[in-house]
Amino acid sequence: MKFFIDTANFEEIKEAHSWGIISGVTTNPSLVAKENISFHDRLKEITALVPGSVSAEVIALDAEGMIEEGRKLAALAENITVKLPMTPEGLKACSVFAAEGIKTNVTLIFSANQALLAARAGATYVSPFIGRLDDIGQNGVELIETISDIFTIHDLDTQIIAASIRHPQHITAAALAGAHIATTPFNVLQSLFAHPLTTKGIDQFLKDWETRTNK
Ligand code: E4P
């Protein structure tokens, strides 16, 4: 499973990218709204830094508007992926982009049937939101497992991005459930490094190093 970072904050992207673990970036209108920036300028900065897929979401609700917006976004850089909502209009736009060779990420996936529809419309990625499902008492990770099984049985190339990640357990569970990618907030990425025995081990190594006699 690969890691994308789920943020529009450039400092977070730069830091996580410097760790050598980031294969892409996802943004959404809520994440962009938190930053005081021009969306297109930020996308240019991100795409210049991160060579992998950078998801940029359309705002239009009709297919025609999504296609117009998506083409403009895709023209900003070769590694832009157009993010589309899981609606009939979103899938109309998805199939047009698939025919044009523009990568797509169908977002706000909450059921296996939605994922199957998006895959059949030619989506490059589907984004099931596991945290938001957990929030309403459903099992987000089980959804990833079901989608993964369906895509394998039917030999579908669409990749699964586990989205709405809230904590480290989501990462391990999504990887085991067959997600190709976990798009992960910066604070969760940071928390993946932490283990008390790692910290204790480093402290002990440094203490022992100071006690060596042939300095
Ligand atoms: C990513 O593509 C999604 O937009 C994001 O992971 C949603 O996360 P949230 O449920 O924490 O807002």
C-alpha cells in the first residue's frame, strides 16, 4: 500500500515528501478552504514538488461544468488527477475524462456498489471514506475489503484509495484489507513513526556510546 498525503498545506506536503514516503497528494474543497491561497497556484506548487498523482476536486454539480473545470485543472500539470463526486453527473464526467486519458478519483464512496459503478465509468481511483463510515457506526475497513474482493474477482484496474483516515489502526487495517493507497492526514503520518521502544532504544544507544572508553 502506498501513502498519499491528504492536505492542501504546502509545509506539511514538503515535510512528508522529505521523508521519502509520499507517492501522491489529495485535496478537497474543505482542505483548500483552510489555506489562504489561490487553488491553482497551490496545485502548481504541489505538482512541481510531488511527481505522483495530485487530486484536485471540481465544484460544479453538472457534468458539463465538471468537464470544463476538470480540463482546466488537468491542464495545470501532467500529474493532476481530477476528483469527481460519486453522482450520475460525476460518472458522466468520469467516462469523458477516461476517454481523454485524464486521470480521475471518484470521491465520497460509501458503498461497494458505488465503487463498482465508478470503476465501470473508468475511474483511475475510488475513494471510500472509512472514518466517516465509522462515525455513523458502520465498518469502514470492511467496505475496503469488499471493494478489493469485487475488483479482484472482476479484474478491475481501478485503484482503491482509503480516505478519511483518522488514526494509525486505520492504516494497518486498510493495508490488510487491500487498499492500494491510504491518503493520510499529516498528523496521522507523524504518529506512524512513534513507538516508545524506538525512543527508549535511541536513548540507550546514545547513553552507551557516551560510556565508551576509547573516545
Ligand atoms: C480525501 O480524498 C478525502 O477528501 C478526505 O480523506 C476526507 O477526510 P475527512 O472525512 O477527514 O474529511
